[in-house]
Amino acid sequence: DGYRYGGRSFDIRGKVEELASQLPTLRTVVLVDYLGEATASPGGIGSADTIGGVRAVPWDQALRAHPNARLAFEPVPFDHPLWVLYSSGTTGLPKGIVHGHGGIVVEHLKVLALHADLGPGDRFLWFTTTGWMMWNYLVSGLLVGATVVLYDGSPAHPEPDALWRLAASTRVTYLGISAPFVHSCQKGGVTLSGLDLSRVRAVGSTGAPLSEEGFRWLAEQLGADVQIASVSGGTDVCTAFLTSAPTVPVWVGELSCRALGAAVEAYDESGRPVVGEVGELVVTRPMPSMPVFFWGDSDGARMREAYYEAFPGVWRHGDWVRLSPRGSAVIHGRSDSTLNRGGVRMGTSEFYRVVESLPEVLDSLVIDNAGPARPDGELVCFLALAAGAEEEAVVARARALLRSTLSPRHVPDRFLRVGEVPRTLNGKKCEVPVKRVLAGVPVGEAVSREALANPGALDGVVRAFFVDEGPELGKQV
């Protein structure tokens, strides 16, 4: 009937009813009274016979009606559809990605048993919403006999260290988080010295590149014996291409190795593999969990366009990566949101590492606003600043730091202050959708508001940009 986040309760029975009414083959809705009296109302889920015109059964009643019921298994083909996962929306409207039973089971057994070294006796927690692929990955911990620890709510409520406290109290052995969460803990001055996290042997991080400062913060807080497992993959394959392993060292700021069975290369513009240089992340051989098809893509055209258009027969994932001679890797951000200044290309993650090192900068978003109206391109940086921060002083420091750390070419033409940076439900910055909107693409075509954690932030970014541009350009766009 609902969920809790940040100390608030959210009643979602209306959404359940809407969904049920649109599913013609639905036979029964099982209703969990999660919020209880907080949202109870006459005719609520405890007494409802139908919802959306479909038979409704309370969860506890369903259990009582089937005591000691045996699990039933039905054999299906290897590529039988298992679930539909929607991409995060960082590059546009979400894609309905259909994965197969066999491919997901094989892939998750591999990565959880061999790369994460999880098994019976382990307690596995990865902070995730149910709309992120990491939820599916977390549940697969059951495949290897690990105990799965679930967390409902904000990782920073009621205190910034709430998630760490849960890990300590439940004696978690493998804790998964996101890079933005690590960076927020670091910037917020969170200390873990008072918590008993001695059972934690590995901390996984994904969702965005984990900065060198993030690596060091984790090592300082948890000790050198805790493995920092920075991983990178995608909803597209519901796993990681680049990851860690118990037998491979950890290098600050790097992902330790390719995943087993993942033929990952970095391609230059000519489609040639490069080492020690930034290139397109590609996978040259099939992986078990690659999509069976896209939902509604009857002829496969959308899937071919999404992955195989740039290098025929080779999966292009859309990330910039640099592979080292020793097999480790660094992700430099999305390749379709690259900063191309005077012919010098750079991933956005390096830009954010510099700008967000300033304590007054809570978050940032950089857009290379090249287009027909600006053939030379314009670099625009949106800044979310801490309360009381002096905007002019912060911008001056950011300009100087970018000039000295990156290059004069990568100093933005404009800095614009916003309340928040738009992010997807799983915390990723919306670089490509914002770039498209600022180029004149209607918001509804560039991004799904339902895929955003903070839809109002998108309005704030657009408003800040066009107010600064002036009314004439705003009218044209």
C-alpha cells in the first residue's frame, strides 16, 4: 500500500489501482499492508474485495490460505523472458529491456560467487531502489546462499550515517552503495569510527565513477583490509562489465579488472582497440545477460540502433573508458555527453571531480552546448551551492581550479546557480536529456519525468539557462 522515505509515508494504492485496471490478463492482486494505520481508510486494503476491477487478497490472508505450500517450478527455455527493466533515462526516454532466465542466472552466479566471493554465512546489503537493476542483483544473492539485508528509505535519514548504522547492527559482510552516496558522506563530514563495521570485508560502489578522494575516504574510515570494489555495468545487461575480484589488487580511482567472460575493449574512432587512451567502451563478444529484446521492438531496430550502430557487430555501451596495461580501468563518463573543447575531449567525471572538491558545491552539472546555433560550442555549468555560499566567490575559485587542474579550454563559458541537479531515480545526473532540452528538444521527448528523482530540478535548470540567455532565445527554443 505504500513506502517510506526520508521520514514520510507515501500511499501508492491509487497507482496500484491504475495499474491493475490496465492489465487485462491480471487475475489477482496481493496487497501488503505495509503502512498500516498510517494510511488506513474505510474500505482500505484490509477489506477490499477488488482493486482496479481485479480480485484483491491481503498478503496475510494469502499465507493463511496456503500453509506449508510447496514451491512449484516450471522449466522454461534458456532465453524465456524473466523481467522487463527500464533504463535509467540518463540518455533519453527509458528503454524497456527484456532479459532472459538463463542468461541472468548464469551471469549473476558468476559475478556474485566468483567476483564478490559471496556464499553461505555472508550478509549482503546493497542500497538500492526497486527501480534500479541493483535491486535485481541484490535479490540474486539468494542464488549463492547469502543472507540478503533489505533497507527501505533514505540512506541519510534520520542521520547522515543511517545506512552505515544499519550495516553495523545487522553485521553486514558485503555492503553495496553508490559513488554519489560516498561523495556526499565525504563532503558531509560523516565519520564511522564509532560504529562496529568489523564484519564488512568489501564495499561495492557503482552508479557513477568513484573518485580518488572517495576511495581514500572509504579506506580511511574502514581500514586498509576492506576491499573497495568499484564496478561499472548497466541495466542493459543487469551486471558489470568492469569490476573487482578477491584475487586482484585495488588501485585508487580504478576498477580492478574486466568481468569474467566480458570481452571489454576501448575503441578509438576508427574502431581499433587502444590501451592507455580514452576510448569507447565496447564488448566484442556476446555476454549471457545481454537483452533478449526491447519491449515493443518487434523487428529489433531499436536494439540495433542502441548498441550496434557505431561498430557493426560490436556492442557499444556509451561510456568513455581507459584500460591500463595491467587490465584495470577508469570510466570517464558518458561518451554522448563528452566535453569537446578545441578538439580536446574529456569525460565529465573529471570535471565533476574538480568542481565538487569545493566544499560549497553540493552538486554540479556540466553541458557542452554545441549545436547548429553554436558550432564552436558553449560550456555551461550548473551549480547547486550550500546555504550561505557566495556565488561569485565560488565561481571565481571554480574557474581558477579548472584552469590549473584541467585546462583553460575546460573552464565553462557560464556558471548558473540552481537549487538541485536533475537526477534519475537511481541517482545518475541527467546530462544528455538536459543537453537535448537546451538544444530545443521538447522535454517530453528528451526525458520521462517519471524517471527522475526530482522532476522540479529539471525545470530549475531550464529556467536558469533561458533566463540567462534572454527572452528572445527563450522564445525561439
